[in-house]
Amino acid sequence: MQKALITGITGQDGSYLAELLLSKDYEVHGLIRRASTFNTARIEHIYKDPHNGARLFLHYGDVTDTGSLVDLMYTLRPEEVYHLAAQSHVRVSFDLPEHTGDVTALGTMRTLEAIRKSGIQTRFYQASSSEMFGSAIPPQNESTPFEPQSPYAVAKVYAYWVTRDYRQGYKMFAANGILFNHESPRRGETFVTRKITRAVAAIVAGKQKELYLGNLEARRDWGYAPDYVAAMWKMLQTDQADDFVIGTGEAHSVREFLDAAFGYVNLDWHDYVKIDPRYFRPTEVDFLQADPAKARRELGWEPRVFFGDLVKVMVDADLELIGLKSPGEGRHILEKHHGKWHQWDSQVVSMG
């Protein structure tokens, strides 16, 4: 049985990746930080499944502590390591730049160093980000120069290059997945897409009257998170480690997201959305759009859920979460692509 370690297992991507690996009969281990409150809501449903719950193990640790990482690598000896842990909110990185660098940049180096010091042979995946491209002209691919525009993006550039350095210097199997924005009903509530879909549900329910946002003209390549974790897995199944851009190849503005989300429930977002300067970044990233040709060609990876369907999936989930009947198109989309409907009420309801 293959054994995998996921740092950041309690996040959106970590939870979907755990599900994917368990479906492939992996034994899955996750690194979580010790906290005064439980932060495992996104993976609680796995424990309720007798088959999957018996193959999921959580370990307390922190990517700021090299010693604990070395001990964990040496003890577990996983065949695959998926490094997803990070301070991942771009706007927050301007407020906490030192913390962002310590966790997002140096946390990657510490994880790689733990693998090297433990002497294990494993395959390493680094969660790189499209934010590294910053102000570079789209579409962006593996050859596009990085022009980071935030402390988060700068930290991710460091993590990208240190991954390549360990691959070249120590002959480690270390791959970078440069993932463009990917969303789902498990997306954190402070990220703009989930902030919008939660607001739509709350407005329909009469529990919210206004939604405050920043830059509506920013354009992003938005995909569906479960599609993207499949790409992570594919990267570690290749003969040689490499770096891959993952995205849909389409770009849409925040304004378009508002049009789609509010329009889905027959509302006009202009009646509810207010602009708040506090949500603007000191340096803005205007336009990110992936060129995923290499992933299509070499990994055989294709996105299954695109922008319009993604918005419906997320709005339906938040409507049902708040106890309202949804239009249901999102339900049918997932039935089409996954063969079953995700039990969102048990997977999302306790997300803080």
C-alpha cells in the first residue's frame, strides 16, 4: 500500500487530495498544527467512513519546526509528500509579511531539508502559485518570468526555486505545480469567490443586505479544486520530476463572477455590492490566465469543470448550507463529472 504525507491536509486542497488518494487505496498521513480549537472540519466526513477512516492518520507538527519534520519523515517514510501548507491569503501577506515568509517560503525549505536529512527516497510535490507571475503578460506558462506583486507571491517564488534547487542539487524527485486559482464549496470564507457565494445565499435568506469588495476588475483563471488535486497526483507519477502550470486557460473578472453568482438566483449584484478601499492590495495583480498546454500534453490532464459551472456549484452549496433550496444545476454538474453528489452539508457546515 502506498503511503503519502500531506502538509496542510485540513485546507481545501488537502481535504480533496486526501479523498483522491484514499480512493486509490493509499494510506494517508496529514500534518496538522496543534490548536486550542478543532480545525479538521473539512476532513471529518472521512472519519465517518469505516473504510477510509481506518487509513487516515493525523500527526501534530509545524513547518516552522525542522526537528519535528525530520522525525516525521524518518518515522513514516512516505513514498509521496504533498506540501500544501502555507499562509495562503494574498491580502493577509501584506499585513503579516514576516509570518508569510517563515511559513510559505522557509516552510518549504524545511520540508525539503527534512526529507534530505532523514535519508528517505520519496517524491515531493510543491504547491506553487500563479501569483508568482504577478504583472507578467498573460497567458502565463512554465517559461513566463516571475514578477511577484505581494509578500505571498515572493514567498512562493522562493519555495519554487528551492524545490528546483533540491531537485538539481540532491537529485530529489521534486515537482512544482504552478496552480492558478481553484475554488470549491470548501474554499475559505475570506477568499473572494466564497465570500461572494456565501453572501448570495445570505441575501436570498434575508440575513445580509450588503457585500463589501475591493477590485472588481481583477481577472483570474478560476477552476475547480478536485480537478487540480488530480493534477498534483499525476505530477508525482511521471518518470522524471518537472514543473507544470495548471489552469483552465480561461480568465474572468470578479465583476463577471458577481454577474454569474447573483444572476443564478435572479438578483442584480449592483443592488448589494459596495466597494471598500480596505480590500484593495498595495500592489494589484490585474490579469492571470494559464496556458496549461504542457500539462495536457505530458500529464494527460484536462479540467472538467469550468467557470460558469463552478459558480453554480458553489452557489448551490452555500444555499443548501444555509438551509435553502437551490436551483440544483450545480448538483447535476457534479453528478455528471463525479458520478455522485458531494454531501456538502456534512463536509462544509462546520467550516470556520
